[in-house]
Amino acid sequence: MRIKKVTGILLAAVLTFSMAGCGAVSVDGETSSNAGNSSEEASGSYEGSGAVGLAISTLNNPFFVTLSEGAQAAAEEQDVELIVVDAGDDAAKQTNDIEDLISRNISVLIVNPVDSDAVAPAVKDAVAKGIKVVSVDRVVNGVDVDCAIASDNVAGAKAATEYLISLVGEGAKVAELQGVSGASATIDRGEGFHQAADENLDVVASQTANFNRSEGMTVMENMLQANADIQGVFAHNDEMALGAVEAIGGKDIKVVGFDATDDAVAAVADGKMAATVAQKPDLMGATAVETAVKLIAGETVDKEIPVEVELVTE
């Protein structure tokens, strides 16, 4: 399999730090120890319990499972308590999750937003209390977080679309399967797609399938009923791309995804998908925890840490 690097994107080096902590990982509902002083505000006196909270968008997606596993492995290595809460792609639940983490007096909040706008008020509450915040994979709109760790989704999507153009030819009819509305990954990947597609392709359909495989299949079926001559598909993630592949069946339609999950890489190798964009979710999760440990120690961290992406083709 050939892997083409997207130029201009730096590989974030895995940071290494040492920090004594609780050495535990708890998931969605288990109580953290060493509760801090909840009355302390963002004046600089707040210390917290030393625990790190990870508010993840969903664990019903292989990409975020890998991200969470990378974070948990780093937490064990760094001997710091990590509390993982799963929003299940529900923005309201994520708000409640974050407020719960705040009440547990965590020292650092790592947030992977369901919706980059909807999560902002809860994150602002964390900041107001004095909790450090690291965003991972997706940004928090309107909040100045301590560090943002993410792939360059715009560049990755643009490169994937340019590859799709090389396969289907200029002027070909294509469809776009969008991710969860409001998620920064959806916004950025859509931007990258349209930067390449709008002047070179005929985008006949563009609809959300919420980063979900079954929805991707259903939406793709509907798109094909309305536009039987679609020649290519760009999906904002691999789950939707794989759903589109199921809907397409044996038709010669080129499908490009994003994330390079194991199923998608296998589909590319088998010729069922044309390409996918490889991120490093385990590295993002690990780097987020290692950055959190550095913040707990009072060290300075970079405001943004970009993570390399690669185009994976047959």
C-alpha cells in the first residue's frame, strides 16, 4: 500500500513528562479521589485533585476509541488519574458530563467536542474555576483553551478531494457525506473538500450522515436514487464512507474517506474504497494527556500542536 504525506503539516512529537498522581483510569461515572477545593476560582489559587478529565464525543466510533486508548495508555505511563466520560454524540449530555467533571475538581479538562459551539458554555465554566483545558481533534469555538491538538483537517480533505478528481476527472458528478453539524471537523473537512471540488467537480448532493456508518448507507442510497450517475463520493469520515460502499454495491463509484480506520484501510487494499486520510488518534490522545500533565506541573505548553495526516491509497 502506498502512503502519500500531505506536505506542510508537522508531526507532533510525543511529549514526555513525569508527574506523580493517582495512577488510575476510570470511565464514565466512577468517582475520582483527592477532591480539591471547589470554592477556589481562576485567580491562580485553584489546584484541583490532580486528576484529568477526558470528555469524548463518542466511543461508538473506532477513531475515538483509539484516541481514548492512547490517552489511557499515557495516563498509566504518567501515573495520573484519567476520568473518561462518553457523550454518545449528544451535545447536551456532553455539557452535563463536563459539569460533572468540574464538580469532581479535576485539574485539567481534555475535551473532544460533539458540537464546537454547544460545548463552549461548559468549557467556560471550567476555565472560570481555574481548570486548564486541552481540546483534541476538534476545537471549542469562542474559548481560549490552553492547548489545541488536532490534525489539519482542511489540508487533509483538500488532498483527498484532489486525489478523487484525478480518478473521476474534472466535471464529474460527486456527492459529499457530511459529519455532525457544528463539529469543527465537519466544518474544516467540508472547507477542504469545497476548496478543491467547487471549481473542478459537479457536487450534485451534500448531506449529513452524522459520522455514522448506517446513516451513511441510508443517505447514500437516497442520493443514488436522486442522482444515479454519481461518479465519486467524499465522506467526512470512514464510517460514512464504508456505509456508502455498502449502498453502492458493485457500481464503479470512487469513495474517499477520512481517518484510516482498520476497516477503511482494508477496504482501500481490497479496492472497495479509493483512499482515506490517515490521522494519528492514539498519538492525539497520548499527547493530550502528556500536555495535561505538563500543565499540572505549571509548565508552559504550545497553544497549538498539529498532528501529521497522510493520504492512504491502494
